[in-house]
Amino acid sequence: MLACVSGSVVLLILFFLLAGAMPALRDGVLPRLFLDEFWQPGSQRDPQYALLPMLAGSFLVTALAILIAAPLGIAGAIFHRFYIPPRFAAWNERALELLAGVPSVVFGFWGLTRLVPLINRLHPPGQSLLAAGIVLGLMILPTVALTSQAALRAVPGTQLLAAAGLGLGRVATVFHIALPAARRGIVAGVLLAVARAVGETMAVVMVCGNIAKFPQSIFDPVRPVTATIALEMGYATSSHKALLFTAALVLVLLSGALAGWLAFRKGNNEAAVN
């Protein structure tokens, strides 16, 4: 029943986006989203609808955030499960839960006032792909850490005792017993973090620079699709609003395709192992 409700909600969201994007799709704008060079939908002389730079911004920011959050989160979960003194374990978990509940605007404000000036001294302008990736990585870090902790706790204690009985040290037990057994839960937690990262808006808007172009380095400004929707929806005309709905629909479809591909690869790998 709950699975049917969840699937219905997803279909309703897709229907809502498709209905909002239909005027733009009827006008044949879809090919121009991938062929135009610039994003200037309000121009009277030469309107341009380039979506690729913003899609690249969305996925590059997400990829950088995952590269930061996944290793740190999994390492933190391993430390919590196997190394932290018992009297500090509860405090560590509560701190992560509190960090997961911090509003995104707080992370964005910290990034704008502390991280961006630091990056600006290293390589102007400061508001950049790097700043957005770091802020977003810190935001999703608690999600990765908490889900990885839960996955490692679910590893049967008998497997750990058997490893100790065979003379395996703690490091070997972690990497050869615990992590393979908890792999499915860890991967699910990382995918959950990816889903949050792709859709994050407020914190990214504050630190990414908001320039719709392909970045040449991690110090260049970017403009993700979600930032464009948040910044332009308030003043968009009906045709402009249909373009923003189309951009959101494309982002959802590409994110779903990516998640499906990852799930397919995961299933194939598990079948090969079995």
C-alpha cells in the first residue's frame, strides 16, 4: 500500500511538471534547450534557451559534494561503530542528528560569509563550483554518516565474532567483513544523499555565483537548474514559466535515469557476486 502511494505521488509530480511545461513543448522549444549557447529567455531580440550549462552545474556540484561527503561519512560511520569509546558514541550520534536538522540557509550563510572569502583569497571570485560543492557536501554528510552507521549496526554480530575467532584484526574485519556485508545499506544512504543534493536550492544559490555557463575549473561560478528556477520563477511570464517547468521536468527525468542506471549496475554486480 505504501509503495503504491509513493509511486502515485511520483507520477503526480511528473504530471504536474508535464502540464506546466506543455506550452513550451508545444512550441518546439525542447531541442533548443540542448542546442542554444546561452540562457536568456526574456530577450526580445534573440531569446536563447540553453539548459546544458545549468544541467552541468547541477551534476558537477552534486558530484563534488558526494566526493566530499561519501568518504568522510563512511569513515565517520566506521569510527563510530568500531573505534569510538562507548561513552562518546551516543553524543556523536546526537550531534550528527542535530547537524542533519540544520536549515540549508544556515549552511549557505556560513558559506557566503566564511568559505567564499577564503576561496576568493585563493582564487577569485570565491562564489564558485568549489564553494557550492563544499557547502553541499557538508549538508549531506550527516545523511551519509547516519545511514552508514545504521547499515554497519545491522551486520550480524556472529560474523564479527567469527572474524575475531579466525584471528582477523580490526582493520581486516572492517574492510573484509563489515563493509561488504553493509554495502547495500551504505549505497542506499549515498543515493539518498545524492537525491537531496540534486534538489538543494537555497544554500547553493548563495555560494555558486549564479552564472549560466560551463565551468572551466572548480573556481568558476556555476548556476544549477534549481537555482535558476528559484531565482526566476517569481517574475517569470507565462512563456518563461513554461520553460522553467520544462527545465525542472528534464532535471527530474535525468535524475531518475541516473538513479535507475545505478540501481541496475548494483543489481548486476550483486548477481555476478552471487
